[in-house]
Amino acid sequence: MRRKIPSTSMLEAFDSAARHLSFTRAADELSFTESAISRKIALLEEYLGVKLFSRVKKRLQLTDAGKSYSLMVQKNLDQLEIDTTLTMAHDAGRIALELAVLPTFALKWLIPRLHEFNALHPEVTINVTAREEAFRFSEAPFDAAIHFDHPVWANATSTYLFTEELIPVCSPQLIGGQRCRQPADLFGYTLLHKSGRPEAWSRWFELAGCADARALKGARFNMYAMLIEAARRGAGIALVPRTYVMDDIDAGQLTVPWEMLVPGAKDYYFIVPEQKQAAQAVQLFLAWLLKVASQYRHTAEKADA
């Protein structure tokens, strides 16, 4: 059965005219005449059986239906352009892995190690997309994900990598290059919080033996990358996964004001939908990922000893 889809020429004309609210500017953008743009939109309205534009005091405006349709058309044209570009960039003889990763995990842990995988498997291209929220593989173009456990992954295979551990960090200059004498001394500084973990600092102080309502106060950021950068710039003390800051601590850009780890509430997993588990790129990447995750756990255990 033939799909009920207007021609891309009509959709492009409509999209341009809707963005500019001008047939003239749409004609300039698409290298058509104004009358050609007008004809294409008239044909589209006839195809849909809906008016998309109206004129109020000689000014072009979208109808309610036009506004709604414009948003959908722009989104789908953008996606079609992306898909087309990716297809044009396809390299015969290579295999690709479309990977969704927690944003700060990708930035601070995965990407610094990814060159090792590339050297071992130059035939595999890893395309990394940051995804903060869990998603359904049936609704997203990914072969696998590195994420926290979540009910949405029920029909996928989840392979454990390691457990999150939270540690306080700050700029060495903030505390004068010296460690705090006791955990309660941290209350003398601004505490930086992860928006989605409002209880983290309270739990840390409780385990340190100095529970206090002041643990709830301080600036909040919705990504750990922001939290870490704020701490590096001297804005306060952040409680973040050690995974993300080991290199910064080793480089002297961050310091630990009080040496106490708190097991986080999250575990990191490599998640693969059932239909992708036998894919060569998935198998190669998983084997490498398990190896480097094991190395990381060993390094972290030695640091705790």
C-alpha cells in the first residue's frame, strides 16, 4: 500500500515558508520563484485537505494545524537529513556500533579509553551519543547502551561493569592545599549537589557521623560534568562518582578534602537488546569493555587499600 506522504519538495517549501513566515524568503532559500513556492504549498494544502497558512493584515501566519504540522515536518526532515548523511558516510568493509552513554560517563571515563579499542579494532566505528534518561531500544536507533539499571531494559541483556562510588572533591586552592581536619569542616564551604541526587550529601555526612540539615543546602547542577567543573573552578565542594575524577585528582586539578567513599545507589551496565546480542561490533566492544572495567575496579581497589 502506498504511503500517505506528500513529496519532499512540497514539505521543504512548507518548512521554509513556516520558519520564515514568508514565501519570498522561502523562495530565496530554496532557489525557487515565489510563485513556485506558492504552488507547492497550495498542492500540499489540497493533499492534506487543511489550510496551513492564513493572512492577517497582509502578514503570513500559520493556522493552528499549520503550527502543529510545521513542528512535525521540521523534526522529520531533520532526521531524514541526518539519516541520509550517515548513509552517505557509510564505509564499505567497516562495521559500526551505535552506542548510547550517560553523558558524564562518556566524557570522563569512556572517551579517554576509547582510543585503546580503536587501536585493537580499526574496522569498527563507535558512534557515541549522550543519553541521560533510559529509553526503549524499539524507539531509538541504538545497538547498545552504557547506563544504570532500569525497568525499561527488561527485554535486554544487562552486563555489570562496576558500582558507583561517591567522593567529595574541590579545588586545592579552595581549602588552601590542606585536608580538612574533620568531616564537619566541609560545612564551612558551599556544597555542590547533583539535582537528581538531593539525598547524597545527607547520606555522606550521616555515614561520617555528623548528620546535619546543612547538608541539603548549596547550588545544584543537573549533570555531573557541570558539578565537576564548578568544583574545579573553586565554587565549592562536590560529591561525585570517583570514576569521573580520578584523572583530575592525579593531575592535581582536584583534591579530596576528606577521604571517605560512599557506595552510590547506582551500578553501571552494558545493555544490549536481544536482537543485537550476536552482532559482531557488540561482541567485540563488550569483550574490550569488560576488560577495561575489570582493570578500573582493580585500580580503584588498590587506591582504597
